[in-house]
Amino acid sequence: MRKYECTFIINPEKEEEERKQIVEEIKSYLEKNKVKVKNIDEWGIKQLAYEIDGHNNGFYTVINFESEPKKVNSFKGFLRKNVNVLRYIVVVKEK
């Protein structure tokens, strides 16, 4: 199992309750796929470096998790399909 970090940006127009639900859906997806979620850190609304889908701000969230490499591609596909996630990046924390 490798350690990963995923940073994703949620549409800033979503209300706090909706954002919590989106984060919970992402966490549930990971747990259903037997990925061990270590930490979730919500950074809040931050200004984006460039406009994304008409938004200048986004709600940043970071999830640290442990997973087998083959499950990470599936997770990326899940994030890509989520219309509330403006952008995401998944990086390996250590090998």
C-alpha cells in the first residue's frame, strides 16, 4: 500500500451542507473500495490561480489516504465524473 494525497476543488457556489455531503461522498467512495482514509483537511474557499468554469474561487479539500496503485485510477475516474469537483490532483507521498 502506498500513501497518497488528493487535493480537490469544489464549486464555491455550493452551500456548506452541500460541500460536506460532497466530501462525505468522496470519503465513502474510498472506504467502499477498501482504501484507508488517514486525514481530511478542509482549507476553505481560496482564490484560484486562473478561472475554472467561470469561477475565480474554489473550496479546497485535501485527503490523505493509503491505497493500492490500481485503485487510484478508479478514484481519479470517480472525481472526473463528479460535476461539483472543478479540479483535482492525486500525488504519491512516498514510495
